[in-house]
Amino acid sequence: MSEIIYLNGNLIPKTEATISPEDRGFNFADGIYEVIKYYGGKPYRYADHLERLKRSLNEVQIEYRDTDQLEFVFQELLEKNGLANQEAGIYLQITRGSHSRIHRFPNDIKPTVYATVFPFASKPDQLKNGVKIITTEDIRWLRCDIKSISLLANVLAAQKAHEQDADEAIFIRNGVVTEGSHSSFLAVKNGIVYTHPDSNQILPGITKKVVFEICKDHNIQVIEEGIPASDLANMDEMMIVGTGSEVTPVVQFDDILVGNGKPGPVTLFIQEKFFDQTRLL
């Protein structure tokens, strides 16, 4: 059976989907996206994802007013693709639409709205044993707070990590850690969690927000300040967090072991509390 996708108001087989070569997402990466994980058919932190979606739309001035209908669309996609009772992800992309190629915003243009569903299982081995990451220069634009489909710098960083047998690349801008190519980054020293504050230089992470809530509930101090790259070797623990990463321990960065080379107690505690939430859905 052909995969069913959503495109511009219709649920159709993916094999029948067509998008104009004049679409501004294709020509300019003029669009935004969101990824939501479902556990057993129920979305995790849906309201937060929707709020971030609306913010991104507003920041790039794409007029799309049907966001309230998306939850029903996503549920239909899960059911029609047989993914309603397992871990699955929704990918949503909204571009400014199709028009002859001009740089400014065209008049009277209708957004292109595309959504698809895919299996999105957790990675037990990585969650248990941790992963290796690398550091790389942050060459991205200065509006990383927008969840833009313009991800070439992220792609290059992720490929660099892959070529070095690592699972993530962590960006360094002006000597300070910002975030990962597809995740938020946090580190622990003396039981205190450190991470970059929200700004134009990073995406406001939904899972990072959850981590903050867990820390507050359990009296774990969080300090939001940029971690100097020169301090990374002194950190006791590291973790990458995100919709796909969930709460994944980091046991090595570049050629340096983190702590004793095993997932640390603060990271594992936060991970446990995170999955307690997903099991309650």
C-alpha cells in the first residue's frame, strides 16, 4: 500500500504528490518546518510544538491560518499509514508557496503545506550507553531561533560528524557552544546543568524546556549561559536532547572522554524522568 501524505488540504498517496518547481521552498528554502513525536498514538508536547510553529510562521511572515486543523490531519495520517499505536513522527513543512522567481515576497501567494508520518522509534543502545559527538564551527545564519528549512550548514555539520563516526556535531560560535546540528546541548558540572540561553543563535528546544521543568521539580540547578569551548574537557557530563534524540548521554567529544566515559548520574536521572512522562501519555 502506498504511503499516504497530506498536501494542500488533501490526503493522497505519496506517489501522486506533485509540487511545482517554482515553489519558493525549492528555490529559496523559503519555508519552515516542525517535527512532533507520537508515543502510542499520542503527541508529546503538542501545544509547545504548535506554539513554536506559529512563531516561526510569524517571524518569516508566511500567512497560514489553519494551524488548529493540523492535529486532526496528523491523527488521520497516523491511522491511514498504520502507525497509530507505535512510536511515530510527524514532519510538517510550510513554504511560502509557488510563484515565478523573485526575491521579495510575491503578492497573492498561497502557502504549500506538506505533512508526512514515519516510524520514529527510540534508540535504546544510544540512550543506555551514550554517543560520541564532535565540535565544529557554527557557520549558520543569525536567526537560528526560526525553524527554517534552510539547513545546509546543519547538513554539512552532520555529515562531518558521520565521517568521524560520531552521532552529532556541536556548534561553536566565537568560542562558545551554541547547540547541535539537530539537537540542544547541555553539560553538567558539580551537579549543575549548563546550557546556552535562548537567543537568535539557537532554536528554542521543546525537549530542553522539558529538561528545565524536570530540573526545577527535583532541585537541580540550571544555569543558562554559553559554555566556553575551552571548558568542555572539564565537564562531568554532557547530553544532547531533542524530539529525536530524547535525552541521550554524550560519553565522548572529539577525542576526549566525558567524565569516566560512561553516562553520568544527572543525565540518567533526567532521562528517567523524561520517559516517565512519555509512558503517561
